Amino acid sequence: MKITVLTVLFVSLALIAGTVSAEELKFAGCSTSTISYMKDVAKTYEAKTGIKVDVKGGGATLGIKSAGAGTVDIGGTCRHLIEDEGKEVKLTIAAYDALVFIAHKSNPVSNVTKAQVINIFEGKIKNWKELGGEDKPIIVVERNEETDGARLMLNDKLGHKIKLTKSAIKVQSSSEVEKETEKNPYAFGVTGSSSAFQREIKLLNYNGVTPNKENFLNGKYPLIRPLYLATKKGETSEKTKKFFEFLLSDEGQAVVSKNCITVKEYKKISEANP
């Protein structure tokens, strides 16, 4: 009799654990999306529904590949699909932010132009004194792969495929670019505004325009980009659909708006600047 009771109890607990696991959502990908809105949205969603969203970074390409492989329910990406990725996944826009150029908070340089950005990344401008700063070398910090989110979108926005200088420090994600720039007084990089705002780093003006939400919304700052959620092509699970419904609702977008541009805000920008 004891064995029967214990067996029933064990099976019951296993079924409960299985139910919890089945309800959990997994997210991986773009570190900017992770830091800027997904962690906060996941926390709010769990408090509202009891459903946990396991959030991990790793970069845009990882997010797309993981969603396509079905190892996560949702992948985060700050770039569009390339090559054959569209065969495996579909994208939904969750928010927007801007590409911003960053330096150590102690750096006296305050502005870069489009031409200067290209020349810095390509190693043609090598010293901060060429930008009005100290007589110190510029340490470019950039992602490993050309297909990484910020790097690919930067090429698109500049209309120029950057040939990255061989002296660049290469890292895995935007989060690592930001961390390196926080500690390296001569670093230079590009990242998303929505995560950069939360760091102890300096955001440089671009072509004389300050990268802040006011200038994003009035259309003066030009380097706006979408932040996508990637899901495997085919029938989307009900648990994923419900999360998307929350994220894109007024309540979900209110959480997004803390650090990002919401879908509605971007629609107003595009309507005012056709």
C-alpha cells in the first residue's frame, strides 16, 4: 500500500512539474533587446499570469538560429533576416531603438560625423586627437561577425559596408561592447540606445544631433532600427501567442517605453517623416 501511495504521489508531482515546464517560455538572442525590454516585460508577464519567461542573451544571430531550431520559443534580434533564414523563422516587431556611438564617460569628444564613423571603424582615423580629443589611440570595439545585429544594421543605415580594422577588439554581443567601453577610456563602439542609456558610458552626438528620445521621436536622429522577435515558421503555440498579445498591448508597450520607442510611437515618426 505504501508503494502505491508513493508511486501515485511521485507521478502526480511529475505531472505537475511537466505542466509548469510546458507553460514556461524560453527567450534567447539580442542582448540589447534582453536588457532594454525583455527582462522587464517577462517579469511583468509572470506577475500577471504566473507564467515564467526564461530570458537569456547571446546575440541576434543566436536568437534567429535558436528560434528556427525550436530550442527556444522566441528569439530576439535587432536585425532583419538574411540569406535563407526566412525559410525557418518569421519576425514580429516588438519595439524600436537607435544605433548610437559610444565612448568612455571621461572622453572629451562629443560628436562624430558619418564620414568619421566609417573612418574610425576602418582604421583610417586612429587617434582621438583627430576628433578633438586626447592624443591617444582609438580602441575600436566591435562584434565578431558581420551578420551580428548592430554591425549589419549599421552598414545598412550608413549605406556602406565597413571593412573593419584588424586592430579592433572583437566581442560576442552589444552587451560586451558596452562593458568594454565602460572600463576602457579610449574605446569606441556602436550599440543600441535602449541598453546604452542604462550604462555608465558617453553617447556621442551624430552629425550634431544628440541621441535622446526627443530627437528619436521628432525624426531628427536618423539611425532608428526595429527590434524583432523571431519565431519558428508554422503554427505558433498558444502560450507564445498570448505572450505576444500582452507585449503588443498597451500594458506591455508601457513597459517597453521605459527604454525603447514603442510601435505606436514609431508609427507617428514614420507618418511625420514619410
